[in-house]
Amino acid sequence: MAAGLATTNVLIGVMMAMSVVQTLLIVVAGIAAFGLYRRFATLLSSLDVREMRQTVTKVNGILDEVKAVLQRVDRSVERVDAALHSSMDAAEALGSGVRAKTRWIAGASRGLSVLIRELLRSRLHEQM
């Protein structure tokens, strides 16, 4: 029973760690977006209309890169989530198989102990 809890605890720990990683990635993306916004606002106030077109192009390029990074992170999170689910399914299947085998062994050992007790009792009664 302790091994099953240890496996469950490990899986819960991995899920918690992935949640923390996801939260950190969202916070970092928010901070990066805020930084981009501030840089863009500063550029808008200091540039004239001609230079603004170049700046908009650069900002759009940066935002496209941020979007690509976030998509890669999202795909990675999905792969990790799928791996966790398959690991949890495998652990559950392994646990049910172990339970089935140990039930048979426990039943056989109980039967043997009852048989030995009865044999000893019958010999004890025969000696009396």
C-alpha cells in the first residue's frame, strides 16, 4: 500500500511542478508583454510618423516571435500533460495487476494456515 501511495505522491508532485512551471511561464510572458508595451509607448512618443512605420514593423516582428515561443511552450505543456496521463494510466494498470496477484497469494496462504491449524488440532485431539 505504501508503494502505491509513493507512486501517487510522485505523480501529484510532478503535476504540481508542471503547474508551477506553467504559472511561471505565464508570468514571464506577461512581464515580457508589459516590457514590450512600455518600449512601444516610449518609441511612439519620441518618433515621428515616418519612423513609426519601421517601429511598428519591428514590434510586430517581436510579437510574432513571442507568439511562436508561447506556442512552443503550449505544445511542450501538452506533451508533458499527455506523458503524465499515460504514466498515471500505467501506474493504475500496474496497481490493479499487483492487487490481483496478491489477493490470490493472500487467499492461498490463508487456506494453508487454516489447513495446518486443523491438522494440528486433529492430532492434538487424537493424542488426548
